[in-house]
Amino acid sequence: MIDFTFNGRTFGYLQPYLIAEIGVNHEGSLERAKAMIDQVARAGGHAAKFQTYKAATLAAKTTSPAYWDQTKEATSSQYELFQRWDNFGPAEYAELAEHCKLRGIDFLSTPFYMEAVDMLTPLMPVTKVASADLTNIPLLRKIGATNRPVIMSCGASSITEIAHSLDVLLEAGAESVTLLHCILNYPTPLGHAQMSQIQVLQERFGERVAIGYSDHVRPEDDGSVPALEIAALFGARVIEKHFTDDKNGVGNDHYHAVDEQDLRRFVDKLEIYRTLYGTREHSLVAQSQAINNARRRVVAVRDLPVGHVVAEDDLIALRSNVGIEIANWDDVVGRTLVEAVAADLPLEWSNLALNQQAD
């Protein structure tokens, strides 16, 4: 798989770039947004991401119905919902970017309109394209022309649409593109998650771009996030998950988000997975004690005198930390003893007449 790289940083297998999608869960409070950035940093995330939109440039006033769980977010109009949280402007985003810098993580915000690209690009190391804008060709060309790395979610899109949008971004000048498998359901039921599509994207596009995952599956009651764990094990180089400071908060993106504790737990789980996975270098160093003590050696079953030609029925394979290893059985049988060997003792090469010896 292709690693996710930018600004000299590389994120590889079981070391994904972790984006905490705060979105608008700050609910218009700059101080709350900063506090959530602090939480992301403490939990081990690499980036805190927001959403930059204006309702008037995003959704029609009368024909943009809700497509989320209205028992969690009662608003029936996208326009009405987006208008509620579109109060941040250039000054607020610059302040949030600076706060991320102070906390040692990246600032990201998804631009949902043309002017937002110009405003946000100087503040971010990469640009995120939302699933719903994968077919927004003018916006893709605008983003590609920034000549920056791009991360694009692929929810609610066909393979043909993904391929076309990828070409648009690269032809427009995108430095690189990372595709994120995503299901555009809020929340995504377990049976709809289709984690296998990470592998499908890898098979279809993996020679050109890095592959990752953007998640909308609700965390388990204990805060665990099995979808994210599967994504990491499947090789996702970027993982994005909605983030909140209150999983019981009222609103579309709180109830299926992780909080600081959940994210920290996932980061710790990744460390365990990396330790278990090890490296692809074949090494027996950690098993040297077992090699010395658990492998069998060639042992005499009876007293064997000098001059005796060793036969198979003179020998038995027993565990021992000295003597000739059983792998050399064929090099022992038929050899002549130059030293006597007592019963129950392993044979040594020095016991045998000179001949081509294994070691």
C-alpha cells in the first residue's frame, strides 16, 4: 500500500494519520472549539478538523430535507441546521489554526464553497473533500489547483465517480490524493459499514493513491471503536472520526462521535497492534532460548564404542541444549565414531570421523 505522506511526514501500516472531526460540535463557541482541540491533542490525534460553510452557499432553503436520525437531531431542513452553526469566519479559523499549532497538531477544515478554499489553504497542510462534494467538479478543480495534498471521502459515490473525481483533482494539480472509504449514513449501522470497501479501493486505486477510512459508526457502549480497528488492520493510512466533548449532546454529530477517552483508548490499541505486528524482517533473536532448549538433538540410545559405524537404531531425537541438532540426522547416520559416546548423551561433531560436517 502507498503510505500517506506530506511535509516530510509518513503514516504507514498501523500508524494512520488520525483526524478528529470536530466539525461544528463546538456549536458556535470559539472557546469550546479550542478546548476540544486540547482534548484531541491529549488523546493522541494528529489533526483537529472543522467544517467551513455558509448555509446560503450549501443548501437550498426549501428543498434540502434532513437525511440523518431525527430522533437525535430534530431539524428537518439542512439549510436550517447549517445556518445555525455557520458563524465562524476568517478570524476564528486563523485563531483555531494557531491554537492547533500551539498544541502540536494540525488544523484542518473542510471547505464547502469556493472562497473557503482561498481562506483555509494557507492555514492547512492538506485539504479535505467531503463525500457529498466528490462530484462537485468546480470545487475539486479549485482545490486541486492549490497544489496541495488532498484527502477525499468516497461516501455515496460509485467507483466510476470516484475514478473521475480522482482524475479531476490530479489533473488540476493536486500534489497527492488519499481516498477514504465512507458510508454517508448518520449513524452507519454495523451491517452497512462495508469495511471490505477499504480493500476494494486498494485494489482499484492503490497503485496511485493512499487509502483510508472515514467513520460514522456509533462507538460501542464501552467506547470501543471496532470499525476503526478493522480499518487500521486493513491498512488505512488515514482514519477520520467525528469527535465530541459530550456524546450525549443534542445534535447530528455528537451521538456517533468519539470523545477524548475513546480516542485515547484507540491510540493505545494501535500501539498494542504495532507491537504485536512487529517488523517484516525475519528474525529469530526473540526465540533463541527456545531454539537452544526446545529443539531436539541426536542422542545415543546405548553405549557406542570407538570405531562403531552409527546406525539409525543407535539414535533417538531428544530435547537437549547441547549436541548435534536433529536437522543433521542424515549427516550423522553412517559416520564412524572416533570417540566413545555413552548411552543417553547427545553426540557432538567431535565424536565423529572427519567428513563434510554441517554446523
